[in-house]
Amino acid sequence: MSRRTRAYLFILAATAIWGVAVVVIKFTLGGISPIDFLVYRFTISGLLSGLFLIASHKHIRKPAWTVPRAALHGILAFPIALTALFIGLDSSTALELSLISTLGPLMVLIGGALFFKEHVTKHEKLGAAVAFSGTLITVLSPILYGSEGRLTGNLLIFAFLFLDTSQVLVAKRLLRSKVHPFVLANIGLLASGLLYLGAYSALFGFGTFLDVLVALEPQYHFGVWYMAIFAGVLANIFFLRGARTIEIGEVGLFAYLGPLFSVPLAVLWLGEQVTLPFVLGAAIITAGVFIAEKRRSR
């Protein structure tokens, strides 16, 4: 198996895990607040990552800036970006998150052109513009139903998408600087876990966190552990292993596959409804993606 094929399989595995995670998050937020969820999740992920790093410390090599830069990347990718996502999804829907997230690859594509000088064709520019208009319909659709909470949630999800694109570009830069994917993922998760738990304990007290864990129903514990182990540690290692090998534009393309896992689950498990604005936004975004990727298929 070639390196490129392995990279594709790693990123596909991460995409599947994160696609399911969209629905798991929405389900679990039915029993726990976004902040409690994040603190619990990253306490688990941080502990596991710390143990992995201790067991595999030989991977942490020079240069000296590896640890602080990996930690800063993790804080951008997790506490900053995911706080916006979780608070937004608490008010929005898994379906809308799945659709809005399809704009991610085109944002990564543009970021690759700006920061890595990757070539962007006229088809890709036009497709990005069309897809953005479809995303805008989805983001603003709650206005039609008088749902200000969902509108705020969608805007926060869009903010997450911008932050997530930024962390992908930062990760690619660090990987090009020979930072090992295992180190980048686990240092970021460890730093995030320490930041979340430290800030929460300072504001509310560690005892409050323990009270939340004791009162939480078993099915919601399952959701948090899925996010901590699979969507946190494993998916991030898989993603970074793949992103180290292939171009940043190709990495972003896998986000298009996320809704294949999340949309059916959102309808069947959560009972969410497919609305007319959702269908219209999906159609426009699909058209934009087709235009942007037309050149690649030739």
C-alpha cells in the first residue's frame, strides 16, 4: 500500500468518526451543558494523551519550540474552536452543522492558496462563491421561523468553521516543520485538558465538576467518552498522519463525506426534520462543490 493510499485511509477514518460525532454531541448535550461536556471530554483526552506522551517520549525531539507551538495549536483547535461549536450546536441542529461544515474544504482551499501558494482555478473560486451563498441560506434560515436562538447557534458554528480552518493551516505548517503527528495531537490535547480543567476549577471549584459526573446519566457518559477517545485522541492522530502526506487542498475534500455519516443519523436517531431552506442550501452548496471540483475530475 502506497503512502498516499494510507494517508487517504487515515483521513477517511477520521472523517467517519467526526461525522458520527456531530450526532453524538447533539444527543449528549441533551443531558449536560456545553462547558461541562468540554471539561469532562478534555480531562479524559488530556489524561490519555499525557500517558501516551510519557510512554513514547522519544518522539518529542528538537527543535525546542515543538512543545509550545504544538500546545498553542491544540488550544486553537480545541478550547477556542470547539467552545464556539458546542455552544452553537446546543441551540442549532446536527443537520445544519453537517451542511454548514461542507464549506470547510473550500475555506481550506483558499487558505492553502493564501499561505502555501497552492494554485486556485477560476472554477474553484466560482464554486467557493456559490457554496458560500448556499451556506449563508442555511445559516440565516432560522430567521424564517422566528428562531433567534438557532440563528445565534448557526453563526457560532460558522465561527467554529473559520477557527477550524485556521487550525488545519497551522497544523500543516507544523507538520511541514517535521513535528511528528503523534506529538502534535497529544500535546495539543494535554494542553487543552489542563486549560479546561484548571479554568473550570478556578471558576466553579473542582467539587462542582465531580458533582456533574455523579449526576450524569450513563448514556451521556457514553457520549463524552466517545468524543474523548475516538473523536479526540484517535481521530486527531489519524487526521494528522494523513495530512502530513497529502496536499492541504486534498485534506479538505474529505469534509464533503462527513454528512454521509451525520445526516442519516440525525434524521433516524435524533428525529430532526429536513426543511425546505435546508434542501435549498444543500442544493446550492452541492452545485458550488461540483463547480469547484470540476477541474479535478478531468
